[in-house]
Amino acid sequence: MSDRIVDCRGMACPGPVITTKKAIEETSSGRITIIVDNEVAKTNVTKFAAANELGAAVEVKDGHYYISIVKGKGAGQPAEVDKCQATTTEAGSQVYLITQDTLGHGSPELGAVLIKAFMTTLLEVKPLPATILLLNAGVKLAAQGSPVLDQLTSLASRGVTILSCGTCLDYYQLKTKLAVGEITNMYTIVETITQNKTVTL
């Protein structure tokens, strides 16, 4: 087995994930150590590894994250499925990409009323969507104080995946206020909308 070090420090999203993907594809067997300099990149890389049934061990050195991924012989077992996610789900295959914290164009006040009505109504639709992707100002919907936080929380509890763009959360300074769902990256967003029927709001 060979060892490989991939330095992703200073890369903007989705650079670390794309670089990790290429390194994994180019390595038939061995240990790949990905170095990143922020927690969002660490989370994105480890989730990508788990999604590809590769374990990832994280070590912190001098404020940087060293993520060790083993491919091939000695790779170990796939990450354990979150037992909270392993329950019966009502979600179907539809994906919604929401790019703002209101619905429609025109009056912001009306848009705020409509997005709340939309989320409330979505709870009554069967099957539920598989994923809700929140981009740009849409990430505000998953943050503390959101007028649709109860609806999104209910959707998540029923199996709908709620993903918020990490770069967008950083821009709006909401990363520490995320109240439902998970932080994601542009690679996952593009992959999700490419592989699924997607409606953009």
C-alpha cells in the first residue's frame, strides 16, 4: 500500500471534495491523507468518503485537519448508518432547490407568506420530497428564527434530507445558527440536482 498526501488548504468549496474524489479515483490501494484548513471542508470530505463506503479518520494539527482515507486492502468497514436515519421514511425522489428565503418575485412581504404556505402544504404531499437544497438566501430558512423552521424540522423527521450550502451560511454568518439539516458543498449540490428530478424555487 502506498501513502499519498493531498494538500487542500486554501481551496474554496467545492475544491477539497473534487480534489479528494480525483485522488480516490487515481489510487488503487493505499492511504490518502487530505489536509484542509476549515471545519466545513473537513465535514464535506469525511461525508464524501462515507458516501463512497470509505472510512475517514481525522486528526487536528496546528489548526489544520488531516483526514486519512484508506482505499483497497485494509480499508475497513463502511461507516455505520445513523440509526436516526434508518427508520421508515416517507420521502420520494423529488428534489427542491430553494435559492431565496421568500417564494416568487415581487413583494417580499407576500413572498414570506407564500414560502410559509408552501412549506406547510409540502408536509401534506405524498410522497414527500427526497431532498431540499438551500442555496444563497435560502439557507436563512434553516437557521434559528426562521418562520418555516417548524415545517423543515417536521420534514427532516419524516425522512427528507435538508442540505444548506456551507459557503452561503458563511456569507450570511449563519453557520453557528443552523437549526435543521446539514451543511453541504457545491459538489454535492450539483451531483444531487444532476441525478434527480429537481424543481428550482
